[in-house]
Amino acid sequence: MSMTHPSEIILSSTDPDLPHTIPQGLARYRNFREMARGGSALLRSCVDTVIGRTVACKTLLPEMKTDRKERRRFLREARVTAQLQHPNTVPVYEIGDDPFEGLFFMMKRISGENFFEVLKRIAQNDPDTCERYSVRRRIEIVIAASQALAYAHLRGVIHRDVKPENIWVGNFGEVILLDWGVAKVWGHADDNQAISASVLRGGAGDSRNSLDSTQLQTLTNHGVRPGTPLYMSPEQVHGNRGIDERTDVFSVGVVLYEMLTLCEPFKGRTIDETFSNICNKDLPPPSQRGTRDDVPPAVDDVVLKAIAKRPGDRYTHMRELIDALQEVAANL
């Protein structure tokens, strides 16, 4: 979603009578405009003709709409998103099954941009962005996203795909954690790792393990990083079936390291090298990495504890990481 501004509320959208028959399914909505397209789903903006507001509509792509696995995963994302009612998650208004387009769900239409776009401009030393997004503000953004994770963990949900692209920074200061499509929930067999190591490698014995250029996109280049493994925890890389909230703690730690140093700490030339770095490479403290002179040394221990290789050496709960970050931010 690109940066936009909300439309004005006018009398013609507030005073008309309700229709005698309320349209059902996608017939209730009009003015569909594509916002983003992924490997399995399409995100569009549209207008709710009954309420008169612009919303976001997510549907499966036509070639995916009858796939049982994709439908189950899509419904899980919709319901997890709907059930996690928190200020830092996006509200879901409706879930349905249209006779023509299949499964859909309607969400709040948010304006702003993802955190990765912000970090790219900081890396390019854009003056306005650097002024608006000080280190303290960046830490506050991660704290806000982590609040959503802490709430989700209490509800038995592990996100498993925390990265800057999934942190939305709104035009009015709001922060939303998006994309619960690969979340692990209680009672769910852990057969759906956020990014399967074997798939990323191309399968056993496959020598084509060089990453696509978009998968390990550097901050100073343009584009998105679909399927990036840069934020996976060591236990995700190993395919451990019993992962818990500490895997999200690790991913948040990598986001912190990246947003402070403006470099992707575990990036390798190939997927295997990246996985090896995640599992084995020890990083210098963020304040000692690169040429940035605005990284407070007080944050070093917090970040390094969050990205400890062994889950037992990390913060046990997201709330503990939040408390540590709030203390750092309060002293900046």
C-alpha cells in the first residue's frame, strides 16, 4: 500500500437511507482498485456502499481460490487477524465466500507505508525522513509492533514472520503489525514454517541455492524482499516443531539491529550462507557496527540478548523485551 490520505466525509455519504435489501458478499462493495499482489492473494481498496467507507479487501488469486491448503491458510489469517483485537493490529470487518471470487475478508484501509521503506530512505540520508524518524522514534515503532506480539502470545499465537515490511507506519503515528498468514496457533500442527529451509534451498541436492536478487534486497536498493529468510530464528532454520514466542523475540531483535545499523546482519551470498550466519555468526554490538554514529550503546545488550542463538538465552517473554526497550527510549 502506498502513502495516501483519507478522503473527506461528505453529506452524500452519511445521509442516504439504507437500501431495502442489503447486498451480500462482494456485491456490497464497489470501486475496486488494486493495492498489492502477492504469490497467492490480492489486496484491493473498495467502497462499502452501505456504510460509505473505503476498506481493504483481500482475496485469493483466481488460480488459488479452490486450493484447499490455500483456503485453510487464508481463513486462518483472516480469523487470527480478526480475533487479535489490539490497537496495533488491523481491524477485520467481514469474512465471506463470494460465489464468483471465492473467500474474502474486509479490513480497515490504513494509510502510510511499511517500515522497510522508511529504513531505505534513512539509509539514503533523506533529510526529512532522518529528522522524522530519529533512533528514539524507530525504537518506539518497534515497541508498538512488539505490543501486538505480546498480546498475540497471550492469546496463543506466534507470528513467525516479523520483518520491517510487515510493520506499517501510519500517517498519523499509528503502528500496525500485519500479515498473520503463517502464524502458529495452539492446536495447529506445526507444518507451516514461515519459510521452509528445504524449500528456500530448492530441495535436497539442488545446487541452485543462490537467492533471487529481490530476496536479499539491501537497504540502499529499491524493491521488496518476498520470502526473505533474513529474520528467521535458528530454530526456524532447523525446522524445530516446538517453536514458541522466543522465535518472535529473535525476529524483533534482527529488526532492531537492522533499523539501528541500516544493514541486514545475517545476509549471505546464498540461502545456505544466510542460514549458517543465523545459526552460527556472532554479531558485534549495534553501536560498533558500520559508520552510524547515532546508535546508543545502551541498546547493545538488549539487541544482543534478543538475537541470542539459544532460545533460553533470550528474553523469555516479549513483555520483557518491551520493558528493556522502553527504558532505553526513555533515556534518549
